[in-house]
Amino acid sequence: MDYNLSDEHLMLKDQVRKFCETELVPKARELDESQGFPWDIYKKAGALGYVGSYLPVEYGGAGGDLFAKAIIGEEFVRACFGFNLSANAADLLFCNNVNKHGTEDQKKKYLPPICRGEALGSWCLTEPGAGSDALGIKSSCVRDGDHFILNGSKTFITNAPEAKYFIMITREPGSKKMEGGTAFILERGMKGLSTGAKFDKMGGRCSPTGEVFMEDLRVHKDQVLGAPGRAFHQMFASLDVERSLTPFSSIGIAQAALEVAAKYALERVQFGKPIAEYQLIQEKIARIATGVEIVRTYAYKVVWMVMNGKKVSKEAAMIKYYASRMVQHAVHDALQIFGGYGYMKEYPIERYYRDSRMLEIGAGTTEIQKTIVAREIFREYK
């Protein structure tokens, strides 16, 4: 087993870091306050191959692997969590599903615009009455010859207010549990498809999040993604991939918190010396740094497992849960090092603190991850 980064991966990390330092870091606070998605930066990232980095070249991707995707995600988040939230929803949640389950025509039509940074995509699962209970969705699809009639609503959908493309998960009336789910690729402007206003969120504020509504939306069978009735099976496979990469968001925020806290501790003088010389400050820095390295190492192992076709339901849940807890401790310790200044928007740790909270909720709550881990462990010992 070798899940070390190659020289090419390390070079990519350096290149993305420089891009983020130039394009994202100087604007991160402004983007948080304005809540505007930076389309100009997104297009530049697309032109450099940072959007769709792991997708095939023939569909507009850079032809890299999931390690490249993880590297780019960590660096994007280190600079601006909200930017990566939208880019990730487009090039992983939307594009990965189209790449895995779409027809050749669907891949050629929908993947290149996103890889170029010209369009956002979204993946629509969560509903007002169905969050952790993913199989409890009520959005319906009714067959009508060569067409389907869709009705229902989705909420907390990343990119919904500005997305051009949507993957919509629906259920055939009367179906139960894993059966009867059908996914569709929808496009903004379709009659019967609409989106709500952008939510005013606690964190990830430059990433537009909102609702999607379908009212007697008539779509042709060519818009079905994958096999009709198999969407829930596709969905859980997709969630494992998403959960294997989500920890890099936790790593990115924790890494950023470590960097600003260490620099501040070296500069801040109290009682005649830098606070970095006090053992309780050193203990906090050591704890943050150790957490980052442990999570990063195991996260790459899980991504390696995905790349090699191994089942990762347990491992992806483990790292998603552990990483999301690690970053909570990291931002807490880092803000404490800043003291009262950490409570002020003048310093980025306040933003990191808010951004990190979503990582225990999105892509499956911490409670759900623990349930998955325990379930998989019990299966092993039956």
C-alpha cells in the first residue's frame, strides 16, 4: 500500500497554494461579508484545470486522480471555505455522478462547462422533511410515456440559487426503501423548475445555498441519469466518495487556523515575552498540529482505497467523523490563543470558527457517521 504523494502531486500543491494566495486569500473576508460567489476566480481556476481535476480529458477535465482533487480541495478551503464548497458541489457532487452514471451525450454536454469554470452544478437530495433520513424523500416522478412528471421541493442545496445544472433525486410513488429512486439532470429555465432566494448562512457565506422547486415539471427520459429506479443505490456509492474527500475541508480550515495562531503567538507579547513561550499556548499549538497530521494521513489512505476500488463505507465514515471533530477543537484552541482579538472579524480565525461548524452537518451528520461505523463493526463480528 502506497498512498504517498508523488512529485507531481507536490508540485500541484505548490501551484494551487500560490494561486490561492494571489486570488482567494486577499478577498476571503470581503467574500464572506458580501456573500457573493467569485465567478472571476472560479473561471480562472477552471482554466488552470483546478475544477474537474480528476475528470477525463475528453470531457474537459485535467485527467488527474482523486489525490489531485484532495490537494486542490484542501488548498481552496485553507484560503476560502465557501469557494471550495461551491466548486466541490459542482465538480464532485454533480460531475462525478454524471461521469459515473451518465450517457456519452450527457457527459459531453454537461461536464465541459463546469470544468471550464463557466457553470455551477448542484446535487439535490435534502428536503424539508428528509435530511439524515435520505430514503425519506417525497419528491416524486411519475412516468408518462417517454416523459416523467416531477413534483416536490429540495432545501439546503449548495449552488441552487446560481446553478445552471441540477441532479434531482426523486422517488416513484408507492416505492419503498432502496427501490424506486430515479435521478434526473435538469437545467435552469425548464418550465416548472424554480429556485428560491439565497439563504443567509452562518459560514461558507460566498457559496450560494437555497431551495429548488418542481411543479408539474415535464422531462424527457433522456434526462434520466443512470438506470431508472436505481438512484438510491447510486446515491450511497456517491456519498462514500464525497465523505472520503470531505475531511480535506476540515484539514484545510485546521491548517489555516494553525498557521495564523502560530504566527500570532510569536508576535503577541504579554508579561514581557511572546505568548509562544508559555507552555499552555504550546500545548494548544501541539494539539492542533498533531490533529492535522493524523487526519491528513488517514484521509489519504481512505482516498487511496477509493481509487483502488475498495469498499470504504466504514473508513469514509470514520475519517469524516474524526476530521470534523478535529477541526472543532483546532479552531477553538486557535481562537483562544488570539483571546479577545479572535472574537473580532479583523482576524480570520473568527471566520474559520464559523465555517468549520458545517463540517459536522453536511455530507452526513457526525451522529450518522458514528451509526455507520458501529453498524459496519457489528457486521464484522457477526
